[in-house]
Amino acid sequence: MEPLIALVVGAIGLLVPVTARWAAGGLIALMVAVFPANVSAARRHATQGDPLGPRTLLQILYIAAAAATLVRTPRQRAGAGCAA
């Protein structure tokens, strides 16, 4: 799957409470996996994007935001919607 498509699917998954934890974990894994390619592209000046410093800071910010979603999303409990 293309990284851009995976990012969009992951972002949509964050909006659905049932899938938010899995989507956050997947996005973190994806961002960590593509980071070496981003470093390589920045060093070779292969893209017109950000230099390595700002690119790295943004990547850390995105990973932290996804990790915050992992921490703040309540886990689904069996029978959470049932009245006692």
C-alpha cells in the first residue's frame, strides 16, 4: 500500500472510536518505517520538501500526536453499553 493511502486510511481510522487505537498504532509504525526514506531523500535533495531538521521535528510531532491518541482513547470494555 502506498504510504499516502495508508496515512489517509489511518487518519480516518482515528475518527472511529472502535478503530482509533489500532489506527494510532499503525500510523506510528508507518511513520517510523518511512522515516529513513525521508532522511535519505532530504540528504540527496531528492524532494522539494522541508530540510532534514524541520522534517524530523514534524515527524516527531506526528508520532507524539498518534501516541497521545493511544494513551487517551478509552479501551472498549465488554458490556460497556449494558445497563446494570
